[in-house]
Amino acid sequence: MNTDTIKDWLARKTELAGKATEGPWEACGSKRGGCQCCQVWSTASDHPVATAEHGEWGDSYPALRVVRDEGIGEKMTVEAYMEGMVYGEVPEQEGKFNAAFIADSRTTVPLALEIARIAVEALHRTKNGGVVIEQSHGSLAANTLSKIQTLIES
């Protein structure tokens, strides 16, 4: 794969991550083992950002039914209700794990993108496909480790 393409991909993903609601995110009830609502909250903005699917899932759509009014003779009315078609079910525990993974991704994906960006930079500095990275191999490695450590601590 062309490293320019990798750089472009990393830039697009980093931009997308930067536009998402501020982190960190937390699965609702994460300190208690997860909540059955499976919502993901931004702790910085104090609002939900996602809900992991759980329980029965499928399509729902409005429908009409004719109802006979009791005690009013032969009068009938039409009422709207929601009809559903169930395709499957996501166990509640799996929904909780999905919510925890989504929440964790808000922090780990930007970190992984930055680590990948640093690695791509290092590859660009490689001469003749070898493992020796210019004259500054030691300082580049130290700089990379320093950036990673800063990201981990923030």
C-alpha cells in the first residue's frame, strides 16, 4: 500500500475523530458493571452520544386497525399503532460490552491513529527499505516514545 494513501487515510480518520463529541466517553453504569440501557455518554459534555443495540431488534412501522366501540352500537373507529417485525436479538450482556467498547474507542482510536501516524513518519525516513532510519535513529525513536508517553498520560 502506498504510504501517501496511508497518510491520507490517517488524516481523514483523525479529522473524523476530532469532529466527534468531546471525550472521554463512558458506558452508562460502567462503574457498576454496565446499565441495561446500553447508552454511551460523553463525560465532558454530560449527554448521551450513542446507544448500543440490545434486546430484540428489527423494523417497526405505523399501521391502522379498525376497532368496534363497545356500548355505542355499531360505531367503529380507526386507530393507529406501531407494528413490528423482529429479526433477531442481541443479549443484554453483549449490548453492555458493545457500549463499553464504543465508549473506550473515543479515547483509544485517536491514540492508535497518532501511533500509526508516528510509525508512518518513521517509515518515510527509512533509507533503501532498510531498518536504519537516517542518522537520527536514536533521536527519532526517543521522540516517538516521548509522543506516545505524552498521549498515554493525557
